[in-house]
Amino acid sequence: MAEKLNDSTFDAYINENELPVLADFYNDSCIPCKRISPIISKAEVQYSGKINFVKVNCQMCPKLVEKYEITSAPTLVLFVDKKEANRHCGVISADAFDLFIKNSVKGE
């Protein structure tokens, strides 16, 4: 299960992690966020040990929303080598999500 991060824990987690990190910026009341949740859950199992998955509640983390210029939920931000490598806003299909990962992470 994805770890929930906040304004005070997010940057340290990204900087201390050797694996790529996929951050799911979401809102609790967001229907599109709920629609992609099963896709992300399945990917957590598929990419276990290769990518770390985290969740950031946009309503609870205004500093992160501003810093990473999150304008809508869901927004997926993939960090590779501690830098943003790719981002996707909105609902995404399972196949498109897989391509999103494979096009961003070497060896996938």
C-alpha cells in the first residue's frame, strides 16, 4: 500500500529514495481519483521493488501543491533519480499507465 506523505515528509522521502517514486496527488472527494485507484494498486504489486508509490492529499498539503504546480486531481508525478521525470493529469487507462511508467523508467 502506498505511503501517505505530507508537506513535511515528501521532499525527504524523494531525496532519500534510490528507487523511482510515483506520487499520486489526489483529493478524497475526487471521482477520477477513485477511478484510477485500482490501476495504481495493481501497479504497486507489478512494480514492487522497482518503484515506490506514495499518495499526497492535495487538500492537506498546500505547500506541495504549490511547489509542484498541481492544478488538478488526480495528478501522477514520477520522480526518477530524485527529479521529476514525467507527469500525467486526469484519469488514465491501465495500458496508458503502463506506458507512462515504461517510457519514464529505464529498464521497464
